[in-house]
Amino acid sequence: MIELICIGCPKGCKLLVDENNDHSVTGHSCQIGVEYGRNEVLNPTRVLTTIVKIENGIHNCLPVKSSKPLPKNKLIEASRFLKDIVVKSPVKTNQVIVKNILDTGIDIIATRDM
Ligand code: SF4
């Protein structure tokens, strides 16, 4: 059994995911917990938020995020890739900074104008 706390809402249900029973989930109060528990064990993902360098902006760094959650095992590699990215101002919010990062089908987008 894998124990997890559901992050779907502030209630924080304590979930148990049974690896030996088709990853069935117990301890949830709603379907969100079932989906969270299964995904967290089988295919954990996170939205990546970080910064890239920017030239000619009012700051030296531009905040960016992934357009969708990335597989958790790609987060470090994606962060390393973005460390070497330099964009030029002007940039608009939601502008694609890196398309299809690491062939995930997910873009890295700006989270503010600069
Ligand atoms: S299982 Fe449902 S009620 Fe419980 S924490 Fe998750 S989202 Fe909230």
C-alpha cells in the first residue's frame, strides 16, 4: 500500500493506493482523490515554474511555466535545458518560449509581459 495525501482540496484526504490490486484507491471522499491517487503512483506530473534569462528587459530573468503538467521524471532535465535559454524583450504573457520541450508535446510559456 502506498499512502498519499490528496491535494485536490483543503480537506486533504489520506489515500491508500493498493499496488497489488490494480492500484485501487481507498480513503477518498470524491472521484478527484481516486484520479489523483492513481496518477500520482502510475504517472506523477507537475507544472514546472522557473525562470529564463532575458535580454533588454526591465529585469534579467523572465518567469515561465509549462503549459501543462510535465512528467515528474522530466522536471530536472527540463530545468537544465531552460538554464541555457536566453530570450529577447519584448515578450508577452503566454508567449511560447520553448515549443515541445524534451519532445513531451508541452510548451514552456511566459507568465508575464516584459
Ligand atoms: S479526495 Fe476529494 S474531498 Fe478528499 S482531498 Fe481529494 S479532492 Fe478533497
